[in-house]
Amino acid sequence: MSTHVSHATYDRLAINRLGLWLFIFSDALIFAILLITRFALFGTSRPEELNQALGLGLTVILLVSSLTAYRAEAAIATGDRSGLLRNLLLTIIFGTLFLVGVVGWEWREAPHLGIVPQEGYGIAFFSMTGLHAFHVLTGVLLLLIVFFNARRGAYGPDNYWGVEAAVKYWHFVDVVWVFFYPALYLVR
Amino acid sequence: MRLLWSLGLIRGLVWGIVGTAIGIGFTMLVRMALGKPAWETAPVTFVAAVFGTLAFLAGVGAFADWWRWASGEEAGDPPHHHEGPEWVRYFNFDTDHKIIGVQYTITSLVLMFAAGIMALIMRLELAQSGLQFVTPEQFNSAMGLHGIVMIGSILLGVAGMANYLLPLMLGAPDMAFPRLNALSFWVAPPAAILLFLSLAFGGFDTGWTGYPPLGAVGATGKQFFYLGVFFLGFSSILGAINFITTTLKMRAPGMSMFRMPIFVWGVFAAAWIQLTGTQFIGTSFLMVVLERLLGMGFFDPEKGGDPVLFQHIFWFYSHPAVYIFVLPGLGVISELLPVFVRKPLFGYKWVALSSMGIATVGFLVWAHHMFTVGLPNEANTFFMFTTMLVAVPTGVKFFSWVATMWGGKIEFRTPMLFLLGAFVTFLLGGLTGPFLAVVPVDQYLHDTYFVVGHFHNTMFGGFVFPFLAAIYYWFPKVTGRMYSERLGKVHFWLMLVGFVAQTGSMFQTGLFGMRRRIADYDPSLGFDTIHLIGSIGGYLVFFSMLIFAYNMIRSLVAGEKAPANPWNSRSLEWLLPSPVKGVSWPTPPVVVGHPYDYGVPNATFVRLAPAGGSDRSSQTTTPAHETKEANR
Amino acid sequence: MNTLEQLRAKKMRVGWLVGAGLAVTTVVEYYIAVGLARPLVPLAIVALIKAWLIVVYFMHIKQLWTSEEGGH
Ligand SMILES: [Cu+2]
């Protein structure tokens, strides 16, 4: 029996993209559930004590990181390897900054403002930021792998699926925050 | 010894144990560093279980290729060559969808037997009023395990059929993501182990629904239950990604969506529920675990939480979940029926779309499990109507089957008998459904054995009977041998009689107020005889499954050689030799017609591409005697 | 090579435009929250616009149904 498969028949890239989108769609629902939980339990109320400057700062950092991630993909798609490396590194730095801001700063400060994970608004606040931070962490790890693979010259304008996948995932994490930021910090 | 170590399963178990130990040590160190007492059963065992599961997967070799990719090597295509004896592949991380399909199916059957034993324990206790054999706590654990292990078994059974058949039926070389496919299978064994480990930590007395507040307190065993379900769900989601992508992107040339085998439609519709719905049970259970471990009061009113919220999230998956089980099962019925009555499937397009219809409407009915919660009347009424609506697409399927059989020449071989069994039980389950959908009736029948009877009939009609029909039907394809027709028929009749007796007793006691999830009942209710009949029926079902197991094992070793196409099926998979060796379809066939034109003169479904080489190039799927039959 | 350069310039321009769009919507979002008594619905609309910008221009969701663009 032949073991050779005629790969030409299948568009591997289209298959990969569909699979990734399905994964993202499914994953997005976890965040949707937490978002619903937040409104179901606490309506549109929120504590006044939240650190607004920090919230806005984190949002800006994450949006900028999405721009650099986009530029990384655009760079490799047009054959610019050093642009890829530069922008990947920037994205990783911004992502790490975001993590430090949420886990290292916001999580330390919130309990002093009366927002604790065990009860009241803190249940929603910590579960939502926590799950999101976990995704940011995995995104940063993914980008790191891609970064080191890129340094070894693994990608070119005709094959950069690894970059594309990591970047898409990163944008997805950003989109989640686009909804979480107003839901956690802004609604009334 | 070397042979033993070459088995991924053994490596996984050893690594899993080591990983668990490391997890225990790690958690205790972290706890000490945080200034807490080193040992506390709940958090330590939880982290250890997660570590153990990941280590199991690493030991099996599930992460090998991803690790290679992460460390900068080229992972390449999954290998098609294998050394050593063939059977070893079934115990290893293997990317061939046919191996994975068999792995899933066998695991599913093993779990089905395990969960069946739990049912036997319950039936034994219920056979007589008073407590004879188990404590109420043990009864509750047996009940919860029966439920959740059966659900796991069914999910794996669906994945088994889908994995084995999808590429064969679609003319694809393999699934879209073979590595992911193998990973999603190998998540299941540790998940099942976790479910059973719950027994070692005090069991879980919540039943498979795991409602808080009861679920949020008490024995550590509940955490193993929640975690096991979480991993099973993970496996299910990854599987769904594969099913959807394969269906959309890897069909043979000429096979439009409406030329797909109808079974694929069932799997495709179910996969969308798997992909989306499963997150809801997973997240709801995750929230309960967070409440248990970190005190986050999602469902604790004293802390600002709401226990009813859990039920909403939970049932948003757990109602559609039954369609994950039933849609592929009903797909099997629509797939096999035309073969055994030698007539085209009636209303193919409607049957295909009804699967999507059921999958959609299924997401709008969840609160019919909550009619006694005290939701607003408007909500209850809404969910009553949407629930009734499910009967419409389901009815489309039923009438299609009746019309397909109408005037057909039915061949009563074992798979066909199981289809008839499915009709009987699915009809019983279907007809009792609308009663339960009506709010006032449900408020009387809620949590009685009437519900249990209804549910088991839908499950047997929608999944168990079709699943067994599928196993008999494709057994020659998978093994190249025939099963024993005589034993198959004995299996069927024992099972049908036993099952109807068992659920009949459930309907009757339920109508008279027998509560479910209770180990004992008042002898003055007069249920003793009818419960005894139910128990005898239950044991009969189990006994018939033993005959089935014997039949399968004996036929695997010493069954007659199967003919190339024992059912004269037109479907793609029967064009390949049995068992299929190597890559399923190295060159895709070309589809030129409709799959179910049985008895239609000169109807051709498929032409094999000449590049496929060798002797199969000129075959088509019209069996030789077919044209005669049509002129009858 | 010239065409690749042009393509890159075009992609970068799209990037800056979308980035500017995100910046503007974020400012708008902030002032909605500060200024309105019931900001829920306007905030949801702005969030949807931002998500749409990212999903369409950064994540290229159209690749799912148009195979020509962005193939590599
Ligand atoms: Cu339901």
C-alpha cells in the first residue's frame, strides 16, 4: 500500500487557519461566560476604588502590543526578517509589562482597596483578570518560541504559519481585553 | 520489559505517577514558602492531579512533536511507517485516524462496562426496599459515577465512530490535524482515571450534575470528578476542531456538502455543539473548583454569588450535550437504513438540515431542567415552547426513516435489528419528552424515575442501539472478519427485552412518585415487585453485553473472513480493502453522484481516480445486481 | 523585490491607521465612561468597533472565505 499522500490536493494553510479560528472561537466562550457572570452577579455596579490610571495604562499597552504583533507578521510576509524580530521582541516586552501590571501591581493593590477574590466584585474581577492573564502568559510563551525560531531563520515570506498563528492568538487575547476593560473598569 | 516500555500507555502511567509525586512535592514546597501548613488534602491533590495528567501525556509522547517545534527542529508530517508488531500501535501515541478510532471505541466500551457495573450496584440495592448492600453515600457515588462515566463513554464512542469513518467516507487521507487528534484521545484515559480516583477520596454525592452549594463543600473526591470532566471536555473540544475542519476542507473532489454521507452530517452538527457548548460545563465546573479551593464565592449567596447561575451555565451545555450523543447516533440510523432496505434515503436534504436544526434549537431549551427552581413564569413558558420545538426536526428524521422503510425489502441482519431497537426505544423516549416539557406536568414529575426512564430511552434509542448497530456493521471493515450472526441476534433480543422491562419499571414507579437519586424507598408504596422486575431487566441488559463482548473477541480471533462488501453498500469506505492498510485515501476518489441511490438504475456515486493505480481504478459503487432490483 | 516593498509599505500604513483608530476609540471610550450616567450601551458599541478593527484588519478574518489574499 502506498504511503505517499498527494498533498497538492489540500490547502494546508487554509486548513490550519480554520482550525485555529475554531479554537479561538471556542476559547472565547470561556471569557464570554465570565463576562455574563460578572453582569449576572453584579449588574453594572463597580467599586469606585479601582485604579483607573492603571486600567487605562494596561489597555494602551495591550493595544500597542497588538500593533507591533501586526507589524511583525506584515514584516515577515514581505520578507523583512529583522523587522519581524524587532516587532516580536517589542510585543513580548509589552505583553510582559501587561502581566506585571495586572498580577504584580493591580492584584497586590486591589485587596487594600477592599477588592478581594473571595467575595463581592472581587470574584468577577480576579477570575476575569486571572484567566485573561493566563492567556497573556501562554501568548508570551508562544511568541518567545516563535522569536527564537525566527532568530534561527525558520520563517520566510512563503512560510510563516508559526508567526501568523502566534500573532492571531495574541490579537485574540487583545480582543478579549477590549471587552473586559470597559466591563471591569468603566461601566456603571 | 523493553516491549512493556514500548507501550505508550505503560510509559504514560509510570510518568503519570512520577508527575503526581512531583506535583505533591511542588505544592507542599510552595505552601511552606507561603507560610501555610505543608499538607492540606484538597489543594495538594488537585495540583498533583493536574501534574500527573500532563506527565501522563508527556510519557505517552503526546507533546514530542510540539516540543521539537518549540526547540527549533522541523517536526514534519506525522510518520506513516511503523516498526514492531501492529498491535503495539494501539497502545501508543499514533496519528493514524483508524488506530485512533479503534482506541476511542475500545476505551468507550471499557468505560461503558465500568459504568454498567455501577448501574448493577444501584439496581441490586433498588431490587428490594430497605438497605441491603450499600450505604446511601456509596449509592450516591455509584449513581454519580454511572452518569458521568457513561457520558464519557458516549463522547468517546462518538469520537471513535467519527474518527474511523470520516476520512474513509469523505475520501481523505486522514483527519485534518492528526497530531491533535491523537492528543485528544490520550487526554481521555487520565480523565477517566481521575473520575474513578474520586472514590478513593470520599466519592461524590452530588450526582453527575455537581450542583453547588453541595458540590462546593465536602469530600475531596468531588474535585477529582470536576477535574476529570474538565479534561474530558478538553478532549471533546479538540476532537470537534478536527471533525469540523475535516468535513469542511478535506472532502473528495465532487463531494458537495449535500453529497456527504448522512452520518457525516450528524457528526458535523454534533461537533459544533462540542466546540461551543463544552466550554460551558468546563467553566461552570472550574468555577466550583475555584470556590472550593480559593473560596471565590461564585455560587455562594453570602458572598454575593448565585447558585442558580451555575444551573444556567451548566445546562447550557448539558442539554445540547445529549445531541452530541444522539445526532451521530441518528446519523448511523439514517446511514444504515437505506443499505438494509435497499432504497434511497427519503428526504436526504431535510434529514441533513434537521441535524443542524436540532443543534441550533438545542441551545434554546436549557432551562427546562430548572422548572422547579422558581424562574419567572414568562421564562418557564418560553422554555416550554422551545423544548416542544425540538420535536419538529426530530420528527423529520423519524418520518424519513418510516418513509425509507415503506415498501422496502428489509433484511433482518443484526445491525438492522439494532436499528429497529433504536426506533422502539427512541419512540418511547421521544413520546415521553413532551410530557416533561410541559411546566405543570414537569413540576410533578421533576426528579422522579419518570425522567430517568425518559432519558435512558432517548440515550438507548439515540446512541446505544445505533452505536451497537455501527459496531456490528463496521466490524468486518475494521477487522476483516465477520461476527457471529446468531450471537448478535441473541444479544439484540435479550437487550431489548431487558431494557424495556427496566425502563418500564422506571416510568411506572416514577409516575407514582418514586424519587430518583435515592437508595431506599418505603415498602408501603408497593414498589418492590416492579423495582425487582426493573432490576432483572437491568441485569439482562448487562448479560447481553457480555454476549456481545464474547462475540466480538471470538470473531476477532476466529471469525470467518469477511467479503469485500458484505452489505452491498454504496458508501466509499467499502471500496477499500478490509482492514484498510496505510494511508486511507492516498489519492482521493472523484464523487459524481448521490450516496443513497439504492435501486436507482445506473446511478453512480463515485469514480476512483486512475492515479490511485492498481485494480480498483475502474470500480464504481453500484453493486452488480442493483439495477435488476430497481426494475422489480 | 520592489513589489514586496510596496506591499510592506501598504501593510504598515494599514497598521498605523488601525492603530490610530484604536487610539481614538479608546479616548472616546474613556470620555463616555466619565461623562455619561448610563454608559453601558455606548461602551458596548465602542468595544464592538474596536474588536471589529482588530478582527478584520489585524487578524484577517476574511482569509477564511477568500483564499486569494494573504496566501503564503
Ligand atoms: Cu434537556
